[in-house]
Amino acid sequence: MAFKTQEIDVSVPISFTPGAETIHDLVKESELHLKGLDYTEKETLRDIFLDLLQAAAVIRAVHWQRIDTKKDTKSQLLALLKGTVDLAKSIKNPTNPTGDDGQEKTTDSFEDSLDKMENGFTTVTGITDTQNPYGRTVDRRPRIRQIGDNIAQAGKDN
């Protein structure tokens, strides 16, 4: 089973003497030398099975689906498979990361990203309260005070 082993000699006490010629010699206690295996591997078969059990639990959790036994099982399975096929089709044709004009979208500079964070992302669609970002007035918004490991480096261009 691919366990690291080492062959050892084990002496076992026995209550008779094998190969004795007389009964008097046969009933004498003796020792028998047997060759055995000593497992040098730290990980046991139980540990390996526990790892396999955990992997099986993860796979089961990922692929688990509830099937209602009171409804048609075949139609439920076909609906699940159709959803998987639709997902695969959408992955085969991903959207282009470029804008409508064909040029790649530029990422904001670090300073622009900081400003957006401090202003509460009020320019992003979906924000309901642009007057009070983070649930506070603009003068009480969170501010980034220090950038860097050393406070002496904060705000300096090196």
C-alpha cells in the first residue's frame, strides 16, 4: 500500500520447542525469531482516508442539487442540465473588455481611486444616497490618513 516500512527481527516467546526430538525437549519454553515490518511512515491509512473523505465532501457540496421526489425527476434533471449548457454557452462567448469604440478601458490612477473611496462612490450607478455617502455627511466621511509602512513616508513622492 506504498507505506514506508523497515524489516525487523522480532523474538516471540513460545511454550514449546519446535523441531525437538523427544517429548521432554518439546515441552520446554523457547523463543522463535520472526521477521516483521516496522512502519516508519507518520501518516496512517486512516489519515489518508480522512483526506479522501474531506475531498468527497467538497465535491458533493459543489455538485449537490435538490430533486423534489413529488415532481417529475426527468424534467427536473433536464432543467438543471439546460441551465448548465446555457452557462457554458455564455462562457464560450465572453464580453469584450474594450469599450464600444474598440479601445481598452483605462484604469483609474491611484489618486482617483482614493478620491472615489473617500467620496463614497457617489458617481457609481446604484448609489441611492449621494448626499450622504457611507450614511454620513460629506464632512464626516472616512478619510485615508496614512499610506505606507512608515508614517514619515506617507504623502511623499519617492
